[in-house]
Amino acid sequence: MSSQPELLDAFSVEHLKADLKGRSVRAGAQSMAAQVAQILLQSVATVTLARLLSPVDFGLVAMVTAVTAIAAAFSDLGLTEATIQRKEISHRQVSTLFWINVGMGLLLTLITAAMAPVLAWFYKEPRLLGITLAVSPTFFIGGLRAQHNALLKRQMRFSSVAIRDVTAYAFAVPVAVLLAWYGAGYWAIVALPMTLNLAQLVISWWMVAWRPGLPSRDSEIRSMVGFGGNVAASYLVFNWIRNADNILIGWYWGAGPLGLYSRAFNLLTLALSQINMPASSVALPAMSRTQGDPELFARYYLRTVNLIMWIIAALFGFLFVGAKPVIVLVLGDKWIDAAPVFRILAVSVVGQMLLESILWLFVSRGQSGRLLKLLLIISPLMIASFAIGLPFGIKWVALSLSIFLLISLPWILKFAFSGTDLTLGRLAKALLCPILLSLAGVLFTESAMHLIAPPSMLSQLAVAALGFVIIYSLAFLIPAVRKEINSLWKLFSELRLSRQPEA
């Protein structure tokens, strides 16, 4: 009989129902606090490595990771989401899923290693052979960690996830920086994710009081693998969309331009992913638990998107205006050609956030098949837009992404909202205030920059920051803005109240 209390505790989610809202709010705060710490650590790595290494070093690694990131969708076969989304799950089922994850991780490691000479030939760059071989074990490490990570998220143990991730970054970043300092070149960039994944693996196994048993045949496993397979296929297509521009630029323009493009994109998405990742970690299990209540489900989605939009609209509006001084001050003068790309990509941030949020809608409702269908439709169109811009340079590839998202998002969202209480009108209402305020900040600050013409990079950044501070301060005079801010303040007040001990 293997019904040890620690195993039952690891799988049970009944205790979450008593205070789902409070747990979601606490989880969001814990995740955001962890992301702040991670942003600081990643910023140290980004700034230091950018100053110690060259665009070519980053471009070489990006050539490999653009391809391996696509395959990463299959590293857990979507079985992490299957474990999170499932209402009830057993030790035997999770053990079987664990061994499937490990097997798939090993297979992808071997396939990636075998692809090393192919990538070196495709990009006409022999140094990619060693880089690809060094990166390949990442998949096996991910397979060993997948189900432990899923059990943490299933039970909304986000404080544990936060501690794990911050600790792993605190260990990995110094390793990469020291390697770069001692002249390791692009190997320092390779070392960062490898060290990070190993640290997360060790800490995840230490935190979760569960160890896998032997795999078994279970009728329920087949449906979970089917669900997970669709999720994995969807992530495969999604990752292909997210990395096709890097692959095309590396093939057409080479390592140098790809290094500039990838740094601009990564610097922009550094902030976006640190906001989206904790939101996704909290939203997916919470929405999975409320899928039987359409109105509550819709409110969870809209509140999460509204909160994210208040953050990213202000942040990326400021980054749009201050792109050049941000790039030069953060990365150094040798990266100045990345500033126009950075500025153009900032326009696409709202679209990227909304595109990622539709994953929550499909996965939480178990509709991985519809998600896959949607991504199969939009992926060739987006890749075609990259191809159109490719001959004209990296700025035009970035512009193609922004234009495509602007044109296609209404249809994509309408398709994703089908069968829910969500509508484009309700979403527009949730997004309108933060977006309009950000646009006002951009117009005011751009005008101020042209009138004042600050001479130095620091003074340009100061004018951009001051412009947004003025606009957001004046916005408090508008009743609609005050209403939104009061709503967010109420949310944070609920956080304090939800910290009371549970009965």
C-alpha cells in the first residue's frame, strides 16, 4: 500500500478550494517578488556579458538556441500541463509520466547531438558543432525535473518555486560572468542555462516529497498523454513562431546581425517574460480550478491581463522612447545598432502578451486540440511576414512581426474566446485605460525629447523618465484612471488580508 501521507499531500488540491482567490493573490505577489530578484540577477548577467563579449559571440549561441528552443516544446510532451490541469491524479500516474518525460528528454538530447554537424553546415559555421553538443543535455535535465515542477505548480506552492528559481539564478549568473571574465567567450553564454537547469533540478527534487515509482499501464495515462501531446505540439509550433526570425536572420545575415537582433529581442523580452511567467504560473492552475464557472473564469483572465497591461504599457512605452540610451547605457556603445530594432519590437509587446495569454485559455480548459489548430493556421503567415522583411535587414524583420500581430490579433482572440464568457469588448475595456495612458506618455515624451534635445544619453533617459512621471501623475485627475488604480489597490489589500492563518 503506497498511500503515504506525503504522497497524498503532493497530489491533493482539495485544500486550494477553500481560499483559491487568496492563494492566487498571494501566489501572484510571491511570484512577482521572485521575478524582481531574477530580473536583477539576469540584468547583471545581461549587462556584464554584453560588455565582456561581442555580438558575434551572442549570435553564435543564438543560432543553436533558436533551433533547440523549438525542440524544447517536446521536452516534457505537455505532461507538466496535464498534471497541473488534472482534477485528480495518482502516484502511479505521475510516476509513469515521469518516465515518459525522462525518455523523451534523453531522446531529444541524442537527436540534438546528432544535429550538431547539420547546424554547422546549415549556418556555415564550424564552431556550432561544439556549442550544439554542449547544449544538448539540457533536454535530459528538463525531463528529470518536469513532474516535480508540475507538482509544485499544481498545489500553487509558488513561494517554493520562487525560492528555487532565485537560488538557481544566484548560482548560475556568477559562473557565467566568471567564465566570460577569464576569456571563455561564447562558452560563458552556454554555461548560464546549463548551470541554471542543473541547479533547478537539484532544488526541485529536494523540495518535493515525492519519488517516482515504476511505470505502469493505466487507461487514464493515455488520455493525459493525448492531451499533453496536443499541448506539446502547440508549444512546438509556438516556439517555431518565436524563433523563426532568429533562424532566418542567422542563415541570411550571419552571426553579427543575429547577435544585434537577438540582444535587442532578449533585452525587451527579459522584462516581458519576467512579468508573463509568474502570471502564467498563477493563472493556469487558478483558471483550471474555475473552468466549471464561466463568469469566474472570465474574470480571472481579464483581471490578470489588466494587471499585466498596467505594468507593461508603462514600461514599454518608456522603453520605446528611451531605446537608444537604454541600449547604450545597459549594453555598451558596440550595441548601438540594436537600438532601432529594440524600438520597433517594443510596439509588438502588447500583441506578444495577448498571444501568450491565449495559451492559458486553451490549456486550462483542456482544449489543446483547438490551440494546435490555431497555431498551425497562424504560424505560416507569421513566418511569411519574417521572410518578406528579411532581405531589407533586421529592422524590417522586427517591423514585420509588429504589423502581423496588429492585423491578426482580433481574429486570433475571437477564436480563443469562443465557448467562454469573454468577448473582444470586455477585453478592450480591460486594456483601454493602461494603453491610452501609455500612448499619451509616448507622445508627450517624444515631443519633449525633440524640443529639449538633451545632449547626453543620461539626460535623454532622464527626460524620458520625467515625461512618463508627469503624464501618469496628471492621469490621477481622471476619474476612470482613479477607478482602475483603486481596483488594483483593492487587490493588494486583499493580499494582506489573505495572509491570515487558515482554519
